[in-house]
Amino acid sequence: HGIVPGGGLSPDGERWIACRPGFFLPARVLSRLFRRRFLEALQSAHHRGDLQFFGEYTGLADPAIFARWLAPLRTCEWVVYAKRPFAGPK
């Protein structure tokens, strides 16, 4: 879960600039960004040796096998869901 403001400060830092109504981030852009960042973090955790694999998945400890396992996850579409907070930002 993440909380993201629907706008930002003006370059001079004096006023708030809200997003256009009904627009913040296109879901497809958000999905692809999340996918890339998640898979980068997973690859990094594997490289550091932070992941453990058991049973039929012990082969994933090998970097080449893990890379082959990750490959299809880089090309399929991931689903993200974004909505306004239930009771507003407070």
C-alpha cells in the first residue's frame, strides 16, 4: 500500500498544483513501473543471498535458473489498483 498525493508544489514552492480531475497516473504506466521496480528489488535480494528456496524450488538459488524464472514476469501485464481514499486524505 502506498499513499501518493494527487498533485505537487509549484516550482517556487508557494502553491499546490492539483492533478487534472480524474487523472493521476495511467494504470498501465503505474503497472509497468511497479513491475520493473518489484522485479529489480527481487533480483537484488537474490544477488545478496537474502532469498531462501525450499522443496521443488531449491534450484532457484542458482542465478541462471532464477533469471530464467524471472524472464516471463518481465513481459506479462501486471494488475495494479488505485483509488481515492475512503474518507479523504485525513
